[in-house]
Amino acid sequence: MAHVVPIAVESVIPAPESVWRALSVPESAADHQRLQDLGRQATDRYQRLASPIGILQEISTDEFEGIFAGEGRNDPDSPLGLVYPLMRHLALFAVTIGQIITDEVSTLFDKRDFALATALDAVASEGCELASSKMEREFIHSLLAAVPSFPAAAVVRFSPGYCGWHLTAQHLLFQFLQPQCIGIELLNSCLMKPLKSISGVIAVGSKDILENAMTQPACLMCETKSCLDRISLITERQEQRV
Ligand code: SF4
């Protein structure tokens, strides 16, 4: 059964470096006083206006098969298609940091305060990523609580619209998870409202399987390799908790 995960905004405040990296600001420029002031202003506003919350539900491989297939429009070489049947555990998740932030970014653009609007938008995107990581940790904690001697495993999350998983899979994901109960709607375009929301599946299993999947054509052509930033190991987390 899905459970709602409250997230304290203080726990999902992005580091300035990650925000400037997302905006492709060179490291040398990030030290400028004006940029630092802008970053602080954007972060203060984010902290005041964001209302992060998530929902999580473990799902069997058989249940996920239909959600992954979606409307039959996936890339046949999708690495997720190879990975999920071999994973030990899967969970659907959705997180949002709320609508107010998006409204505030629009208002700032309307007022032609482009610098603050852009900085706040980047802080909000990074904050939403941190909220997704929180959902991963929540899932891992629930697995560790059930099986304290959990064998070493890798954890990574995938979202519709990436890694060959077609965006239209959102329809079945939403039917199963019902993130509407935390205020996330699915639009006809398959984008989510609030815009700063992330949905997907968290996969827990062998690191070798994940690495093998990354030899697929879709991965060889992938420019971001963003999964590398997202793969983490349960054994490390256990050590961190001790
Ligand atoms: S390499 Fe790219 S396409 Fe492949 S799993 Fe990683 S992020 Fe997805």
C-alpha cells in the first residue's frame, strides 16, 4: 500500500555549487559577491515557499511489467527494460515541492526579475531532485528494517521520459500510485502539475546488472549518463547509519 512521506524543507535545500553547476555557471564566477547574494536570496525564498512531500509504494516485478510497458512506446533498447526483471526490489514514487514555487518563478519572470527567477527555478529543480533522493532513502530504510542483514545492493531510480522509458507510461504509474492524494496531477501532455515534481521507479539489486545494462545502445549514445550520479550502494548507507 502506498504511503505518504512528509519531507522537511530544511532537508532538501540544495548546495549553492549544485545550483550553479545546473546553470552552467563557471566555478570561478560562482564566488562573485553578486552571485552569492542572488543564490542566498533564491534559497531563502525556496525555503519559505517550498512544501515538499512524497508518496512511495513497493511493487512486484509482475505489477511493474505493465507499468513499464505503458502504451507500448518504449525504446526496445531501454536499459530499464533489461534491469527491472532482475532487480530484488522495486518501488514507485512521486515527489513534489509544491505549486507555489512555480507560481513565484512565473511572477518573477513577469516582473522581469530574470536573474532571481532563473536562480529560484534552478534551486527548486535541485531541491526536487533531493526530495527524490529522500524517497530512495525512505525505501531503503523500510527494506533494512524488514531485513537487517540486507545483502549489498545498488539503488537507482528511473523516470518516464528518460532512459528509453516513454513518457506515456505516466498514465499507468499514476493509476497505480495515485499521487493525486499529495497534490500531483497528470496533465494531458503527461507532464505533471506542479511542474517541480518527479515520478518514477526505484530499483534495488545487483550493481553488475545495472552496469551491464549501461552497455546498451541507448546508454552508449546517452550524453548525460546521469544515472551514474544516482547509483548508490546500500552497504555504504548502512555504514553511514552506524
Ligand atoms: S547511461 Fe543514460 S540512458 Fe543509460 S541508464 Fe544512464 S542515464 Fe539512462
